[in-house]
Amino acid sequence: MPSTTVQSLSRATTATFEELALLFPEIDLTPEQAAAPLDVAVSVEFRGHARGRLVLRASSVVLPEITANMLGGDASRQQPLQRDALGELCNVICGNVLPAIAGAEAVFHLAAPLVREGGALISRDDDAPAARVELGIEQGRVEALLYIFPTRDRPTPLGQDAVSAA
């Protein structure tokens, strides 16, 4: 059974794609979706009640559909706008998952989304995600990874019950 942190990340990711990008993610990936490369990554750093990062990796084949649904058809072919749309999804997912796992009273400060081409994970070798969710979208897929790091005030990070939901 997935952990509470994984369930919260899954709900936030699914709801954000449904409500903001007007796409309906699938939990069970088709062979085509599973084989699609994760070739674009966006991250949002956060600090406050806890410190960490949300990374959203996506197959570039889904970006035109995301962008068209969020910004209109004319914008869907412009690569900078595709990256902005993915960054906004990452920002909204992060803003929704943190109160779900830390409580509504917890205060967080989110940094601007950072885009990484090639889908490289934005992490150190010793980073381990507190939660990971992979969803099929159209012909591709997305992966959301939530990293929560220990701080002086909180040596045990939130989401220590890490389990992957793929």
C-alpha cells in the first residue's frame, strides 16, 4: 500500500493535470507510454516548515497538448511556452502537495521553476525521493518526485515513509 506522502503526491499531480491541463492521467501505463523518454525536467525548490524540491519530468511529446490546453493552440508549438506550462504545473503540484503532507498551517516559500533539458534529475547522488509517482498522459508519461531534506530544526524529514507508486 502506498504511503500517505505518495498518495498525496499522486492526488495533487492527477488533480493538477485534470484541472489545469485538461488531461486525464492514467495510473496503468500502456507499453507506448512506458517506453516514452522523460526528456524534459522542471523543479521547484521550497523552504519553510520543511526544505526540499519537487521535480516534474515529462515526455516532450505531451508538451504541445499540455500547452494548447493551458495557453491556447497558437502557443502549443513554441518551445519556451511549453517549458513555462510544465513549470506552472510543477509549481501548482508543489503548492498543493505540501499542505496535504505538512498540514494547512505550515508555511512554505516556493522558488521559481527551473527547466532542465534532457530530463536529467536535479539531485545529488545521496538524494532519495520521499515520494515518486509516474502517470501515463496521451502518448507519453510524466514522473513527479518529491524530495524532502532534513534541517537543523527537523532532523527527520517529512515523508519519511517513502514508497514508490509507479
